[in-house]
Amino acid sequence: MGLDISLVRITAHEVDDNNFLLAEESPELFSLFQSYIRKKHFVFSDEEFDAEVYFYAELAYQRKGVIPTFYTDFTNDVCLTKQSQVAHMLTYIDAKHKTDFDTCFVKQFKEGQTVIIIGW
């Protein structure tokens, strides 16, 4: 799987069937967004269960454009919740993507309202 960086807004209701984070796997969100935790019902061929989730709306998305040290200095499957963390990410974006990342992620990030999801 490749790199995925998303800027999202945590929402009170489901926006898209695939736009959710499991609450138990996202403890960094609890202090800011605990009032947004909802139950989602999952049905698979071999099991059915409810889980606590955070729903979100995606505001920006990037699949590439980071320098190699990004993968050692950042953690896979984590959410960034602070403006300083997001601004620091800009130093890991390659020259070709830096302006777009600054415009679409750094300047659009609102601490306490939006989150950056990183995964690879």
C-alpha cells in the first residue's frame, strides 16, 4: 500500500461508508473529539459487530511527494491534531509538492476542528 495523507474534519454523522476511524485505534483523538464518538454496525461474511468510531469528511488528499526521511520520522497509521505538527510536516514534502501541501493542508488545518491522517 502506498502513502496516504488526508486532511479531514471529524463529523457527528456518517458522510461516506468508508470514512471512519476506529476509536480504539485512534486514542490521540479522544481529548479533542470524544463527543463525536458514534457506534457503527459492521457486517462481514463471518461476523457482525458494533464498534465505536469517529466519522469524518475528507477535505484534502495526497498520495506522494514526501522525502525518504518522512517514513522514519513519522509514524504509520497516526492522526496529527496540532498545528505545529502539521507545519513541521511541510519540511518533509518535496519541492514539487510543497506549495500545494502548504495551501491544501497547512493553511486549511484548524486545530481542534481538523485532523491529518497519515498511513502507508
